[in-house]
Amino acid sequence: MKKTAQHLFLKVTSPQVKRWIIPALTSLVVVSIFVAVLLTRQTAPTKQTPNQPVATTTLTSEDIGLPSPELRSGNSIEAVLKARRTRRDFLDKELTLKQVSQMLWAGQGVTVDWGGRTAPSAKSTYPLTLFLIANKVAGLEAGEYQYIPEDRTPVHRLKPIKAVDLQQAIYEALKESSFKNAPAVIVITGNMDKMAESYGGIPHDKEVYLEAGHAGENLYLQAESLKLGMVTISGFDEAKVKDLVTIPAGDTIIYLVPFGIPKQ
Ligand SMILES: Cc1cc2nc3c(=O)[nH]c(=O)nc-3n(C[C@H](O)[C@H](O)[C@H](O)COP(=O)(O)O)c2cc1C
């Protein structure tokens, strides 16, 4: 027994064996570390709750990925309906990207594989676009952005349009007090041609306006649930808004929605 151990020891320490055993052991250690790192990365817990799909779309260098929408809250739909109110005065305080993301998703987020959204659409046309004017939003440069709901389950993002501080300019142009402190404004536009196309070329503007109403109510309910305040504004000079905000030529501006943390 003692002889066999001695024999083995001599074999292991012999120069020929040393020549291959040291590199082999080193390679084994390196490969084990690599595999361990890979496994840790794949199983690391994400901050998503189980009912939230993980965003997987590759963003272009320009796009800003938005946090996945929260699909649960402590509020019942009935309590939110009861509490919903128009609120026009906001604290001069910034919003988080999560709050803004949740609002945009409530307005037009995609909720099913085929592209269906949070708000219904006549003939599934989806003629609405939401633009965000960010005045004070954590992590966002002040400016104008387009909300891209995506055509798959919530993988939504913002497309920057221009970096500009519009807070004072909009307030002065429209003389509406709710714009004064609003940290963000959602602009809801509709494309009448897109809807007409769905009806064989016959104009159906009514459906587009109705859809903006559905999106507006979604925003109201979401704002209430998040303890944010907002107002849907339809009384504005569209030309003045188009002077300040970059809107596609074929789109009609239907609603302006200043929102933020309510004063009271
Ligand atoms: C189609 C529509 C257009 C509106 N336009 C404006 C507006 O231009 N300016 C404004 O301050 N509020 C506007 N509002 C908000 C209403 O004034 C508000 O809903 C109304 O006072 C009732 O209050 P409540 O929303 O708290 O129930 C509008 C609401 C709707 C539904």
C-alpha cells in the first residue's frame, strides 16, 4: 500500500507529468470560473414581478427603454373611479421615469401579442400617437419624445425628437395655468387618414376623437391610482402648439394632458 502511494507520488511529480498536469489544472480552473459566472448571470433575480414580461427588444442607440409597466396596485378600479378628478395645480417637483412610463402605457401601451392596446380602437386601426413633453422627469433630458408602444407585449420606449425646455414657452403661448408647473405633458394626436383607410377611404374622424377619449380616461384612472394629478385640455390653438412641438404633418392634436404631483 505504502509502496503504491510512493509510486504514484513519484509519477505525479515526474517532469513529464508536470508538463501537462499544471496547464490542465489551470485550464480546468479557468473554465469553471467562466461557467460559474455565466450561470450566475442567467439566474440573477430581476426586479420584475412574475406577471411582468421582461423587455427584450434591442434598442437603437437613440431610443430610451422604459421600465416595464406595473400590473398590480393597492387600488380597486372602483376606488379609482370614485376618486378620479381633474387636477390643474402641480407641485414644482420632478416625476420619476417609472411614473411617466406607467402613464404612457396606460394611454396606449400594447398588452397582447397581436398588438392590442390598453385603449380600444375602431377596426384595430390605432391612429393615435402619444408625444411626451418632459420638463422635469428624472433621467430624461428636457425635451420632446414620441412614445413607441411596440407591436409586441410591453416592450415600450421613447424616441427622442428634440432637446428643448418647453415649460415656459407652452405656458406663455396657451395662457393655461396648468402648464405653469407641470413637470410633463402628454400630447395625444390622431391620424384621420389612417382611420379613413380602414374604412375604404371614407373619413371616420369621429372614431379617432372617441379613441382619444378612451386614452384620456385611461390616463385619468392611472394618474389617480399613482396619486398624480392631470387635466385633459382640448381648448387650445393648434397652430400655436404646432409652432412649439414637432408633430407629423398629417396628425391632428386632440388633447394636451399636463400632469404631475397635485398641489392639494
Ligand atoms: C373633452 C374634454 C375637454 C376638456 N377640455 C378642457 C380644457 O380645455 N381646459 C380645462 O381646463 N379642462 C378641460 N377639461 C376638463 C373638464 O373641465 C373637467 O373634466 C370638468 O370640469 C369636470 O371635472 P372632473 O374631471 O374633475 O370630473 C376637458 C374635459 C373633457 C372631457
